[in-house]
Amino acid sequence: MKNLPLLALALSLGACAYPYTPPALGPVTQPAPYVATAAAPAEARAPVTILVSIDGFRPDYRNRGVTPNLNALAAAGVSASMRPSFPSVTFPNHWTLVTGKVPDHHGIVGNKMEDPSRPGETFTMATDDPFWWNAAEPIWVSAEKAGIRTATMFWPGANVGWGGTPIPNSHGAIAGATRPEDWQQFNQAVTGAQRVDAVIDWLRRPAATRPRFITLYFDTVDSAGHAHGPQAPETTEAVAGVDAQIGRLVQGLAGLGQPANLVIVADHGMAATSSDRTIAMDQLEDPADYRLVETGPYATLFPMPGRDAAVAKALLRPHAHLTCWRKSEVPARLRYGTNPRIPPYICLAEPGWMVLKTAPTTAGSGGMHGYDNRAPDMAALFLANGPAFARGKTLASFDNTDIAPLLRDLLGLPAGDRLDGDDAPFRGVLRR
């Protein structure tokens, strides 16, 4: 019995420290023999749901021979090419993934935007005032209301005191807010390993304080795609790095004996861009006639007072590699154009082209997203693996508005209110 040497050592050390003197009368009492006892049974853990976003991860990145962990999860689970919502940029799509509503309905209509009820203010990706976010309830708020503990290791909007209002003169305090029980303020310097380890540490807790729904976010693939382009070796290296962190997550879960339903997604894809493929707005119309809000794969703008007719004449005619609409005339398939935060005019470039304030003055190339959400380069990763999912299934492409309904199924929540998606794509692959 391999524990006996340790027991003998312990007894001998004990004898040195505390010499034993038998009683003067009666027989010497012998110590009870060592009896091995069965190990305590491992805790029977209920599955947790972990939503992972790999920002800017195209489905075809899995074909580069550097994603053994993602490919193994897909082979033993469910995978698909997923359509982002328009505009195919980060904050609108991350909010769609957790609310089930398109940007036109949940209110995060761009990475940068204005609201007519707040003149002089501009939303940026650092804005956490609940005013901008309160139009649609994210999945962690629905879960918390239902008594399901949640934790977010980064996710756009997860730091917001949802449903609340700022308290005047309180240095940022929010009244009436709901947040995840545990959440981290995004910081790009936090490494992928640190992010994964934080998730695993949350799951080491006792059942009473252990989250049942967790988000995890990686940004390095998107950053590499922007800087170098989707085909660059630097982007492939970033893909490999994130795949290694997915492996770290899977190993950590196994070490805890923690079953998990993993839902791994991207917010959008990435298209190659070049300074040779640009459209300068100031060459289409006099800049004195309009005010730009966003530029890039698409541009949004306000005509200056009295200049609407001039702007319409300049923009609504045909242009090479660019199409412009009044917001009320955006094609219905884009599901965009009714929200008051969307400026009156929208100009969308062809994939790989950029619409900019002025022509670039230096040569360069890289990558960008924000194009037509049905463009092949904008397709986003989806795969799911865990006890709730069938094995080895590939689904037809679906809209990312369907992810929130899937999460609600996994968490046992009722169907959401007036969502733009549903769980139809997954009904044949979910194990009830």
C-alpha cells in the first residue's frame, strides 16, 4: 500500500516530537491498524454554458492547418458559417449575439454614433453610459433575473450597468442597474492565457458561487487582420495563438471535471484592403455640404442645413464601387435604416474598397470589415460542442440573431421578447 511509507514517516516524526509513555498499570495499548478509506467521490457538476468570441475570425481560417483544437471541437460537435448583421462591425454584432436583435432594433448601430436626443454627444467603443445600451436586454441580464449566476471575461457592453441610470455627482455610480455577478473591464494587455485562467478560476468555486453562464473574448485575430490583412502570415500566427488558448480552456475544464456547452463565434470576417482601392468623399460632394459620422467600408453622414438636395443629387447617382442611399431606402435585406441613431445618408463600398473623408496620402494595405453582411469575406465562425449538442454536424449558414435564442435554450430560459432570430437552425442538433 503506497501510503504506508508516508504513514510510517509521519508516525516516526510524531514519536520524536511527542515521546509516548505507556500507562503504568494494565497492558500497553497498540495503535489501531491503518485502514484505507475510499476517496471522496468527485463532485457531479452540472454543465456550464461558455460563449466565446474570437473577434474577426473567418470560418476559412480553420483550413490553415493551425487550429487543431477548434477543428477537434467542430468534429465532435456542430459547425457552420454564420452571417453577421449589418453593419458587420464589432460592437453592433457583439450586442446582436447576446440580445438576438439586429443593430437597427437594439440601438448599437455602429462603433461610433450619435443620438438626436443627446445633441453634442458621441458614442464610441469606450462608452458605458446605459442610455446607449438599454434598448435590448443582453443574455446575462436575462439569466441574472432568472437566478442564474453569470460572469463575463470581456464582452462589448458587459461592463455596462444595464437598465440603470447615472446618479448625478456620483463619479459614475449607476442606479437600478443589472450586471453579471462577475465581470472584467476590457484591457487589451490582459493576455489570452490570463483570460482563460480567470474563467477556470471562476469555475473552481463552490457550486453556490460558481457561474453557470460565462463569456470569453479574444481580440488578437481581428487586430492582426486589420494590421496585415486576412491572408498574412501574421494573421495565421494569431489564429494559431487563439487556438492554443481554446486548448487551454478545454484542458482546464477537463481538469476540473467540468462539463461545458461551448458556443464559439466571431462577430464578422475580414476583407483585404489597399490604399489603391479607396473612394474619397470630398471628391463626390463639397465637404461644406455634409458632416461625416463614420467612414471606412461604409460612411454615414448628415447634410448641412439647407443642403439636403445637393447631397442627394451628388450621392444618389451611380458611383464606381460605391452605393449610397437615404436611410429610408436602404435595401430591406440589410435590416437597417429605421433607428433614429442612423444618419440620413449611408454609403456602402464594395468589399475590399474603402470610403474615406479624403484620399490617402501614403500607400498601405491591411484588412477591414463592415461590408455587406452577405459578402463571403464577412462570414463569421460558429461552432458548438458539449453535452447539449450532436456530434459531427455541419449546419447551413444562418444569421447571428439566432445565437441568443440558442443560449436561452441552453440556460433553460423562456423565448425572448420580439427577437429577430430564433433557435430553428439548431433544433435538429440539440439533445433535449
